[in-house]
Amino acid sequence: MTLEEAIAQYRHGLAKYCYSLLGNFHDAQDATQETFAKAFAKRDTFRGAASAVTWLYRIAHNTCLSMLRRRRFAFFAPTRPPDPVPNTDLARALATLSPKERALLYARAVEDIDYDALAIIHNARAATLRKRYERIRKKMQKLLQE
């Protein structure tokens, strides 16, 4: 698969995943571009232990976490504020989740990524992620019922 094909096929899903972690459209676009740049630069290191899409999501996940860390430690640098949260019950409930929780919820519920792939993306055991996902689901149900 060429870089152009990968970008055409995965850019929207990766951008949505990055947005679920970062909460800002422009930062998500930057993270998506950085993901493809890193993947292209490291294409020789891809061993095929996971699928190419899982590898891309793992790079995107790490890129977003790095951006969140930089955001936290950038005291004097101007940062982009999170996009305004729509005034809906679902949006308010999602806003209570941490970036990692939102990313797991999005990847599992919307993208329907299986737990084995999520284990690679999130660098955690599949059973741990399954339990974490169930806790997030229950938390969201409780918040939406209130």
C-alpha cells in the first residue's frame, strides 16, 4: 500500500480518533498529519505483527498523548483551547471522560476496533481494556440517565 492510498483510506478515521483524544479539531488534524509523517519515516520498521491500520492507530495514539503532555508543560506557549462542547447530554457526559477514556470509547463503540488491536494501540492487555470499556459504558449510562 502506498502512502497516498493509506492517507485516502485512513485519514478520516485517524482524525476522528485523534479528535476524541485531543478535543480540538486543529490539533487533531496536526496529529493526523504527524502520524502519517512518522509512519512514512518509520515504514521500514513495520514488522507486520499487527495490521497496518492498527500500527497507524498506535502511532496516532502516541502522537496525541505526546501532544497532551506538551500541552500540559507548555506554560508560556499559546495553546488552542478545546473546541466548545455542544449543549447536549451526550456531549456533557463525554466531556467528563479523560482523553484516554474517550479514545477507548470511540475506538470500540464507533470504529468497532477489536480488543486485540486495541491492546496494541493502547499498550495494555485486552482483558484490561475490556474491563475499562465496561466501566466507561456504565459511567456514561449513569451520566445520561441523570
